[in-house]
Amino acid sequence: MIPAKFDYVRAGSAAEAIAALGEHGDEAKLLAGGHSLLPLMKLRLATPAVLVDVGRLDDLRYIRDAGDQIAIGALTRHHDLETSDLLAEQCPMLRHVAHLVGDPQVRHRGTIGGSLAHADPASDLPAAVLALGGTLVARGPDGEREIAATEFFTGFLESALAGDELLTEIRVPKVPGAGWSYQKFNRRAQDWAIVGVAAVRNGTTGVALVNMGTTPLRATAVEEALAGGASAAEAAERADEGTEPTADLNASEEYRRHLARVLTRRALEEAGA
Amino acid sequence: MKVAVTVNGTKQEHEVEPRTLLVHYLREVVGLTGTNIGCDTSSCGACTVLLDGQSVKSCTVLAVQADGAEITTIEGLASDGQLHPMQEAFRQHHGLQCGYCTPGMVMAAVSLLDENPAPTEAEVREGLEGNLCRCTGYHNIVKAVLAAAEGAAS
Amino acid sequence: MTATETPAATTVLGSRLLRKEDPALLTGEGRYVDDLVVPGALWLGLVRSTVAHARVSVDVGPALDAPGVVAAFTGDDLLDAWAAPLPCAWPVTEDMKAPEHRPVAAGTACYVGDIVAVVVAESRAAARDAVEAVLVDYDELPAVVDLEEAAEDRVLVHEDLGTNRSYTWELTPDADAVERAFAEAAHTVSERYVQQRLIPAAMEPRGVVVVPAPHGGEYTVYSSTQIPHILKVMLAATTGVPEHKIRVIAPAVGGGFGSKLNVYAEEVLALALARKLGRPVRWTEERSEAAVATIQGRGQIQHIELAADAAGKVTAVRVRLLADLGAYLQLVTPGIPLLGAFLYHGVYDIPAYSFSCTGVFTTKTPTDAYRGAGRPEATYAIERAMDALAVEVGVDPAEIRRRNFIPTDAFPYSSAPGLVFDSGDYEPALARALEMVGYEELRAEQARRRESGSTAHLGVGISFYVEMCGLAPSRVLASLNFGAGGWEAATVRVLPTGMVQVVTGTSPHGQGHETSWSMIVADRLGVDPDHVEVLHSDTDVSPHGLDTYGSRSLAVGGTAVWHACEKVVAKARTIAAHQLEVAEEDLEFSGGQFQVRGSPDRAMPIQAVAFQAFLAHDLPEGMEPGLSAQVVWDPPNFTFPFGAHIAVVEVDEETGRVQLLRYVAVDDCGNQVNPLIVEGQVHGGILQGVAQALWEEAAYDGDGNLRSATLADYLVPSAAEAPSYELDHTVTPSPTNPMGVKGVGEAGTIGAAPAVMNAIVDALSPLGVTDIDMPASPHRVWSAIRAAKEAQQ
């Protein structure tokens, strides 16, 4: 219940945060909403020597119309997403998925940037951004770069962010009127998904899987099957292709594969694919 | 590290270790022990307080993160000896037994109605998904929150 | 409004009076152990084994060097601190095997969580940091996790005991009758059920603060306990501090459900170290620590067989249990299965009975009382088996129950295992529950869905429970070798101003005794319930008591209050008669007034009597001043509440997800003192039973590691998962106490798990599913469906 001691750096700007990361290297962790990191620290499963608090960078808290995309500041909280009128119009799936993260208290504090940067395969928002074909913007000492969501998740709790990079913005395409579905399968409302499936149909169909491997995954076999004219049911049969789900208290590997197929079919049907 | 916050309308300023959780700060430094601790994984919601008007789990916020914020705890709800309408609704509908989850549950319910003044039963249940109670089976808690919403509307 | 309304004293019993406890709890004024401000207190940090079974060598040296650390001890360091090991008060058989259980293990750790060292530091954080600094070297021994394997003794938990089998306890009044019944049976069923281990998870974790008065040698112990009185005796026994120098206070306690009905290592350690160090010592449990450090519940493998005639009338029940004791015997660990041992025939008139239970050690956290304690397990087995019998005989589950109910005219009913059921009337409760749920329509809907080939399977599950509660007649406890009596004490004092103090030996932690006892006093003495204060949970204020567990408080402790009121009224009557100069027989007492019959203007309120008793200016010759009475009530029998519970579920064949659509309960706890409180107990009880059926499991891996140690992994349900309960009740008063009350604290939990599981099995019966282990997780349900389909191919 009591984290190990650490040094605390409060960043007054993105540049300060990036500089602090550069200074402290691997010893430092970024703190945004804290709802991924602090629970680990309370159990001493994470013991960073330095916390760089970016929670006050209000200039990174926004949901903006950016032409054919929606631009979302990394410090935007889940509660901002779940109540956004702009998202309701232009990207209702993201709004809905944000509403299913954790519980209201978590959504009041947790941020989309924190959720994506933590890169937890069991998280809801990474899969949503993957299915939408989003883009992430990272800022480092040498300026900004864009990273496709499909390139972002590199390993278990690992992302393409360099040690001295800060995720600043998430961009998702405007998809008004697109069919979509998010199937979250869990045992209690507040829990992580045992398996989840995000599907969005906007010309082609994007499908992403939650908790089916070490990273959030794009269900490429399903997408290909659909592109090749397969029915939703046929395509869904390929949902677990290329996945490496783990076994835990809630599911065996085999059950996860089964759930992925069932939930993908339901998602595709609901999305009208 | 210095932390300055307003708790239930009173300004507080203290020196704390950065690792001090907001809940420990409120209980042990400010001395307001109404906010309880029921778990160590941000699951149970017993420590729920309002941070700048929104419900948060004070076990998952560092005191230093709350620097400059307005905090309302269970002690700040009743005024002039009168229970807050949510507290009164919990009493009228027997929405508590051992009372340990109650401060957090009441604060979560206050925040819920602030965001959704006329919730359905299902919305109340979902809105309290982050607060665990082991005594009541939730039946009377849900009734109390619905009654508080109705009372506020009438 | 023209007048202040005061409740008429004669109607307060049975009213929905709002709880007195609530305003403090609702405003954050409730003071739980961790809320207490104790200047100068030292904090304990407990180093717990991370290995299920190992010889340990511990080096506390590095912790002693850590900032803020005052002392640190290994088990060996403290061997001379104990006058006796941690107590087990229920040696169920003469030859029961019990390992020595020290607060800090010396040499060998026997479960993950076993304390191997203790650090003492100036702050909570310093203690937590110092725990990390202690070096523990584990020489691993094999873990013994599976209950049936443990019973085979291939690997021993305690080498010196020579076996993992602690005891075998048998109850077979007529073995020949049982054999005959099975030989002659037209139908038999034989079922195996697993009661998974549960974590009680009271929302307040445990805590203890010990404040010494070094020069007087006295100790005040604040503990989050259900049993301050029993704890005081046991602290004296384990530490050697004389009992009269120990005061135990249970402040506000945030739920217990049996888990705080114990004497824990941390309580004993805090006292021993406060004595050793001469300073206040405190400890507050963390949640993931509680998962291994606080007792767990259930943990049984049950074999139940029924013999029945052609019509499905059950003629014999035979039960064989293995009970998972865990690594050590806590306060009443071995006796828990015995609390159900007499109830495996349920509400049915079954003439031949055989029960046997073997308690087995495993390298896991000790088990002990958890809501219902033995009775939910018994009810589960018989109610699941009755459904299996209904399938075997080919009749409806409601009908098989009706054919076997103990008939109403058979009460008081002498059961085959030897109890006398006080009262019961089962058919109306079942009929009402069936009516409320719309049983016939549900069956029709179920048939329609099955015909349509729907994969959303509808299931209806009935369970009908009876429990023995109101623990208990002391001589019956003696016959079970229980190490205490079952009486309860109460004192009622009418103060000079007419206000009333009640001192009770019960120790509430959510049950609302302050409200209910006030109502009893209000009813008996004719006073305003707000003029009654209930004092409890402090052994200096309330020296006599046996505390709160086993749905005993109202039937035993409340009855003691009732009798104490009667004694007060009797004394007051003598005084009033003396003052009014009439014969006692000429006085009528009602509404708080002693009224001279036939003379409406001659009366004396009990408040005036109390003042006269205080003045003592003019009392009858030889009478002691003051108006108070103490009663110690030892009940003549248990009480036997009962009820019909019906669950309606929908099971998604594709994913295995179970959705609890409806829950109907018709309970009978005799007369109700406060229906508001009764309903609250039933609601919460039901959800704990439903949670056993659907969500909760203390899951261990093969190495003895608890995999569900946090509330993120141990699935205590929230409001979002809970159903809305549809309740009604019948009233069959108990003849064994004057209020006709029975007790309701455990009823919901006892009824719920079998109702839900019967509903799930009912839903899936067309697919060939006949049993699913609890909790019926989606994965487990899906696996059962798949296995059944494969078996049918």
C-alpha cells in the first residue's frame, strides 16, 4: 500500500518532461493520471527511482477537429472522451470504449496517453485506436514524429517510444456513420477484458483484439478475409490466427481463442460488416 | 515536498514525502479519518473523495498530484448538523450496515448524480461499479441513490 | 402537525425503525481501528513466507539498520514470549491431531503468508520498508495443495504429526438402517461437490492497537474483532498477561462474516511486543496481505448419496466429507464442518442418516468460520442432490421437495442425526416463492426457448434451506467438545432521569444491535427507543459476553435483553406498588406506566419509579436501591430458520456467461424485530452466496501460491453485477424464546449458492450438463458444455 521511495519531478512543460527523461534515463517513469503506474507501485511491483509528473500539462488535454481526423491530447482523460460531443459525432466508438475503461473514478483520472503508452494488451483504448487506424505523435529532444498505431505496440508493456520521448497526441480518423462495435468480455464491470474485440467498418473493416497476446493486436487475418469477400461468420473464424494468448485465472489459451472468434463474429455483425 | 490543498473548504499546507498517497495524507496528516482504505489495487472505492468536484480513488493519487486542488471528503458533506441529501437517502433506505464502504460509496454517488442527475437503475449500478460493499448486496444503496436523484428533482 | 409523534411503545417491535448507528457512520465519525490516533505508537511489519512450505532461515540484521526501525524478531527470538500456542478452542475428537501454532513460525513455514519475522518501526512506512530489508532463505519443501492428495499422506505438512489427517468425526445413529435403505432403494443418486475456498473480504481489513500502561501492567487492546470477550481470555492464555489486566475494545468494526471470529497472530504479537517494548504497538492489514493472513472459508469435497423409494421419497442420506483445514488450526477450524453435520438432510424427513468428515492439513492459509460456516456447505449438498434426484425420478424439482418436506404437524421435529427442530412450516414458503417468480410461466418460456433452438438458455433453480442458529445451548456445545458455552449476558439499567442503558455481551459489526436492542427495551419498558443507549464491545464496560457470530445475537443476546427488561419491570412493579400503596397484582404495566386497575388517575411511570429507586428514600423493606437487572441467558435449543430461494439465470451457450436475471427469496426467521434490518441481512447474505456460485474463489496453484490475492483478482461483485432481490417472508415463531425470533444473518448466504447452481444446471440440462464446479465462471461453464457435447457424440 506504500510505494517505495522515489524522487518527484513536476514538469511544467513537455520540454521539461523530455529533458527530465533524458537526464534520468531508465530510472525515470512518466506519471500522467497514474492509474496504471501507481497500483503497481503500491504493491512494489514497480519501483521507479524518479517520477516525472506530466499531469499538469493542460496544453496536452484537448479533443480537436483536425480536418479529416480528430486530434486528442495525450493528457486527455477517459472522462473527457466519454463525454465528448465531437467524438459522439465523428468517432462514437472511441467515446464508447472510453466509457468502458475501469470505473468512473478511474476515468476521472486516467488519460488516453497513459493508457496507450503503458501498452497493456488487456487495455481497451489501444485496441480501439488500432482498429480505427490511428496515429500517435511522439515528441523527443529532436522534435516530433508520427507513429502509426500498428507500429506502436512492440512488446509486453513496451512501445515504440524512446526513453526520452513523450506521447503528446493521438489522432483517429473521423468515421461518422461508420458501423462499429466493441465487445468487451469480462466478469465484473470494473475489470479488464478477458478478451475484447473492436471493429469499425469504414470502407474497409478494421478489427483489433484485446488480451490475445503480449500486445494489443490487429486481427489481420479477419481483415483480409473480409477484404476477400468472406462473410462475418467466416472471417471471424480466423480471429485467433497469429495470436498468442496466455492462460490465467479467467481463461485458458484455448478459451481465449474461442472467445476471440465468437466476439469477433458478434462485433462484425453489430458493425454491419 | 510541499502540498497545499483546500479540504472541505479549509486551506491545508504540509510538507510530505512524494510517495505519500492522498488517502494517507487526508487520514494521517490532515486528520480526517472518514475516508477509508479497503484495498491496495484501486478496486474497492472505499477511499473515494471528490477532487475538484469529481470522484477519485484517493489511494491512487499522490498527495503531490493533488497540490492546488479542492478536495471534498465525507466529513465535508453534512452542513449545520444536517445530513447531505445523499447521506439522508442512505439512512432512510438502510443503504449501509458496517459503514466501512459508506463514505466512499456516498462520495461516488454524489459524483454520479452530479454528472447524471436522473439516472436509471442500470446507470446507478454501472456508476457504482468501482465501489465494493460486502454487507448490503447493493439493493438498498441503489434505492437510496435513485431516491436522492428523485428528491433532488422534486 | 400539532403534536410530536412518538412511536407507541407496544408497536415498536416489528417496525422499520431507522438505525441509530447510521448518522455517525454516514458522516465519517465511525472510528475503526486504523482511525485511532495513538501518540508514540510503533508499527509492526510482518515478514510473510512467500513459499508454501520451506525450512526458513531468517536474518533480520539488515532491517535493524533501516531508518526508523526499533526492533526486529525471528520466530526463535520470540519463543519465550508465549505462555501457550495460538489457540484452537474446538478439539472435535479425543485424538485430533494439532500442530503447534506459534505467532511467528520458527524453523518451518507451512503456507504462503505464514509469519516468519516481525519488524517494529516508528512509522507505517518505515515498517513497510523494513519488511523488504529482512533476508529470508527458503529451503523448499514440497507443497501439499490438493485436498484429496493431502489425505493420502504422501507428503506431510507437519512431519511430526505423521499424517495430514487431523481427525475423522462420525455421526451415524443407525448404520444398519442406512445400509438397508440403500439396498432397498428404487432410486439412488451419488454426487460429488466441491466447495471452493472463499476469502471473506470484510471491507475493513483487520487491525490492532495495543496501548500499555507500563507501571500498572495494564493493556488496552483495540482490535477489529467480532469477539472482544473471547479474545481477552485467549490473549491472557497465550501471552501470560493476567486476564484482569487486559481490556479489549472492538471499536467500529467494518464487517466480519466470521473472519474476525478468531484469535490471530498479529493480535497476540502486538500485545507481546507492547509488553516487551513498553510502548503502544499497532498494525493494520493490507488487502493483499489479508488474502493470505486472514482465515478463508469453505474448502470441502463433499460426497453425498441419497436413497429413495419409487415415488422419490428419500429414505437415507449418506455423506462423506474431506475438509481443508489449511496449515494450522485457528480458533474453531476443525468444528466448522460439524456445524453442518446435522443438516445434510435439509428440510426433508429422512429417517436414516450417516455423516463422516475427515479434516486434512494442506499448505494453505487456515480455514475457519465464514458466513454460514458448515451450513451453506450442507445446504448446497442436499439441495443440489435433491435436484439430481428429481431428474432421476423424473419429477419437477419443486415436487420432489414437497414429497419430502418435514410435515408441519411433525414439529417439534426430532431429526435422525439428533436435533429437535423448534418449528417449521415449509410448504407455504415454497408456494409463495413459486408464485412470486411465476414458476409455471418460466417453465413455459424455458420450453419455448428450447424448442426454438435458442443458445440463450433459461434456467430456474430452487433451494430450500434450514439452518441451526442461535448458538447455542451450552450443554449441546459441551457434547460437541466446543471450548466455550453458548450463553449471553445483558444488563438493563434505568438511570435516575429515566434514560436507559443496556449493556450487551454481543459485539455488533454492522448488524444494528444498538437499534434492535433499543427496540426490545422500548417494547418491554414502554420507553422511547431514543432514550436507550446500548453499550457493547468493551470488556471493561461489558465484562460478560460471548460475542457475535453464528446468527446468535438476537436469539440469545436479544433474548437476554428481553429477560433483563422483565426483571427490571418486576422490581419496578414492587416499588410502584409500594409507592402507590396497592398490591402488585393490582398494577397493570403498559406504555411505560404502572396503572392501578380501576383507578385511571393512579399511575406511576417507570421513569418515576427509577428516580425513586435512585433516591431510595422510600423503598420496600430490604430492597436494594437502583433499578437495573442483569441476566445471563442460556438458550434451551438452537433456532431453525428456513426459506425458499429461487434463482433465474440465462446462460450464453457460446461464451458460457451466466446472467442472473432474477432472485426471489421467501425467508422465515420467526418474528422480526426490525424488518428493515432483516431485509438488509438477507440482501447481503444472498449476494455472498451468489458470489460463491458465480465469481469468488481463492485459487491456488500447484506450488501453493494464492493466485487471487487482490480485489482485482478475487472477484467480489459490485452493484453492476448484483441482481435486484425480490423478497417476502413467512412467520413461524420459535417457541424456544419469548420473542419467537430465530436469526437471519447467515440465511441468505446459505440459500443462494445452490439456487444459482441448480438454475445453471437446469438451464444446460438439454445439453447434457449435470454438474459444474463453483464458481461457474464463463470458462468453466463453456468447458462443461463442451465436455457434455463431446460425451453425447
